[in-house]
Amino acid sequence: MSMINVLFVEDQPLVSEATAEKIARSPHVANIEICNSAEKAVLALKATPDRWGLILLDLDVPGAVGLSLAMEIKKMGKEALTCILTGTYRADYIAQAKASGFQGYILKAIEIKELEASLEKAIAGEKVFPDIPDLSADSGAIRLTNRQCQCLEFVGAGHSTKEIARLLSLHPGTVNYHIDSAMEALGVKSRAHAVQKALQLGLLAGFAARSSDGNA
């Protein structure tokens, strides 16, 4: 395939820079431009609507509500492939993105190698969507403590063990204990998959509103 220009819509500087570096390694990418808000992305598309071969966007950038921005940007991008790159797992969003002709829905919480492979597939024109398993039986059986949920939430946001320990005023060993316990409860072998499954089961939604007691 020919070289393409990529428009990357992401408001977190560390995430955007690290991900842009990975995208730029692709032999199919000529140039990548980062927009840190919905407004800037819309302006870029209005100015040069035919320039972009691939649009990657987060669902949580300022000015975005659900898939509304993604749908608007997809229309503005004309022939560009549009792919969602987000930390938000929602089966309804994934199904809607598939039905609306998006190129993919990539989760940030997956392993680095898997993320790179997914990005390369999207750039090469392949469809990239996560599975939507039937987890109804699991959701009632699995329970995580508030502290386990907090730790997984920070893992999903890209924080290291030391950073999580500082944010929660815990010893790093205690953080590892909570994460390892959550992984065991979820039946997974990696932190990334623990975050992904917990999101799929809805176990992280609204955890901050619960008691901060780690044993709850």
C-alpha cells in the first residue's frame, strides 16, 4: 500500500507521544499529526479533508461525548480509515463502531506488542476489533475489593507500581499484592488482561464512589 498521513486525536501528552512514536515506525506512515482536543481535530479536517489516510482517536478527549465526535470526524475524514484508540471498553460502543464502518476499536490496556500489532493492522487497512465475550456468568461470581479496583484503574491509565503506591499512599509491595490478587480473581496472567477483563465485566465502573476501605 502507499504511504499515508495519520491524524491522531489524543489529549494526554505522554500517551500521544509514546503512541505516535510507535505509529511512526510503520513503513506505511509518511507523517503523523497529533491533535489534543476535538476542536483542533475538526479544524485540521476542515483545512485538509483529503490529506488523511488514517484517523486514530480517543473517546475521552475534551469535547467528545460517547461516539458523537468519532462519528462526526469519520464523516469529515471522507475516504480516511477511522479507528478508535481508547481505554474505554463498552460492548455497545464496539458494536456501534463495527456497524458504522469504523476501521477498528483498539484498547490501550492491551499488551504493548499486541497494541503495536493492532495499530499496524489498522494502518495496513485491516479491521481491528476486540471480541465481545458473553461474560454474564462470570460477572456475578467475580468480586474485587475497592483497593484492587483502584489499583487496576491506575494500571489502565498507564501508571507504574511506584506511581500507584505514591498516589494511594501505599507500599509498592502492597500495590503488587492487590494487583496480583485481582489477577488471580479474574483468572488472567497479565495486568493488561486484568484491566481489560475488569472493564468488560463492569467491575471498575464507579468504584471511586464506594468506600475507600481496601477490604470492602
